[in-house]
Amino acid sequence: MVVKVYGPDYGSPKRVLVCLIEKGVKFETAGIDLFKGEHRAPDYLKLQPFGSVPVVQDGDYTLFESRAIIRYYAEKYKHQGTDLLGKTIEERGLVEQWLEVEAQNYHPPIYDLVLKIVFGPLMGDTPDPKLIKESEDKLSKVLDVYEERLSKSKYLAGDFVSLADLSHLPFTQYLVGKVGKEYLIRDRKHVSSWWDDISSRPSWKKVVELWPGLY
């Protein structure tokens, strides 16, 4: 059964795409145009009642929320493709810890920057420099913690690439691209090396090539 992924041109669905490629899972995509309001169509709301992307359909099984989806596929295909969960319960704990850090600490300020700088102008909004600076300052503090962590291990959960690392790819790609704030990564030696490593993975290169979105 081929997995169907909705909304491949946007950031969060790309978490799912890169995970599926790493795991060697066959999938197809279905475009959802947020600017045209397709995420609010009745048929789509039956799949995702909050009207956001992504959603996956795996036979009769439907799942939404990108981090829940990547956890699901990393577990379902644990012994196939790249092991993204760790080999011990302790490693798994660190993967989960840094996935939560990404979701709760890293994502909010970087999402604000993407929304204000990339998507806002497309909807007729003028970016507020003060609000942008606030989000940048918040993200800088988080990246300082990352710099310390990555000075001690190659990847966030240890010396193996995991879901915790891959989950950062979609929105950091915006940061170094259309957001225009690559220096937040480059000013930190270990964060910069980590980014070069994970963003050069063939799986991510394929995602960006096939579904460039607004990068």
C-alpha cells in the first residue's frame, strides 16, 4: 500500500517526506493550496479537522500532525532503512527529548520568522521589525543551547542521525533561504557543521528538489 501525503510544498509535510525517504517507504503526494483555502474544504476537514497540513493516508489508516507521523513510520519500519530512533531505550529517550525541544523551543520562534518574512508579505502584511527582532532573539538563545550540545555529540541525540535532527530540516531551510538569516546558523561553529551534515543528506536534497515550495 502506497502512503499518501497531503501538502508537500509546505514545511511541516516535508518532515514526513524526508522520514519516508530515509525509511524507504513508497509514497505519493497530494497538493493542498493553503492560499486558495483548500485546507478548509469539507472533504479535507474530514481528514484533518483543524485544517492544517500534513495528513497521511495509509490504506484505511489516517494520521495527522507531522511529528506524530514521523514517530509512527520510524517505529513501523524500525528495521528498514535508516534507524531514526536509536538502538537502546536510553538513546530513544534522547531522541524524544530533542524532538520535544524542537517542537517546544526551536519551532515557535523560527515559525514566527517564516510567517512574518516569507508568508506574511504574500498575504499583504508588512513585516514588523520589532517583532522580527524578538523572534530572532528567542531563536538565538535556543541556538546557543544547541551549540553547547553539539560541541559534545555529532547529532542532537548522540552520534547517530535521528528524527530529532530531521525534524529541524524544513524550517531551518527557510531560515538559511528566504528568511535571510543564515548567519544565525553560521555564527555557531558546531551548529553550522551539524546543519551542513543533515541538509546534505540525499533524502533532504531529494525533498527540496521535488517540492521546493517557497525555499
